[in-house]
Amino acid sequence: MVRLNCWKVKNCGRMPGGSKVAEMGICPASVDTSSNGLNGGTNGGRICWAVTGTFCGGQVQGTFAQKELSCMNCEFFKHVKGEEGKSFLLLRPQQAYKKHETVKA
């Protein structure tokens, strides 16, 4: 079974050589070699939610803790989770989950 990466499914054009690189830059998930193979993807392509600085909803996102809710509601996240089943990785190895707290002014 072919495992598609986020840039292919989302058609964002932000992978190296993509149509929107000049305008929006290269997505960190597409070049994150430390995540290569996780959830069956190329680089961070199937664990993009755990990669800091990915682009979603028209803006750059932060760490997983900062973008947790939007990522867990993403159709691609749900698709990968379903495909991977018990083998699904929420975070990259050695990556710790630290709850993001909003500082009140």
C-alpha cells in the first residue's frame, strides 16, 4: 500500500521544487530527514504535526503543543492515524510532549 506524504495529499506546493516555494518557502516537514520513515513517510511527510514550523490554515504553525488541536482535527492526521493503526506515532522518537501554556497579560 502506498503511503502518501502530506504535501502530496494537501497539494501545498511547498516541498523542494514545489510551485509555491518561491512565495511561501520550503516546508520543514518536507526536508526533516530526522523523521524519515516515521509512519511510513518520506522525511516528515507523515508526521508533519510533530514538526515545528509547518504551514497550515494560511500561516506558519509552531510546536506540536501549540498546534495540537488544529492538527488532531486535520483530515490528513486522521487518515495517517487510521492507516497506521497500532503502529501510529504521535511524536518523533526522543520528542517530549510539553503542554503549551498561554501567558496572560
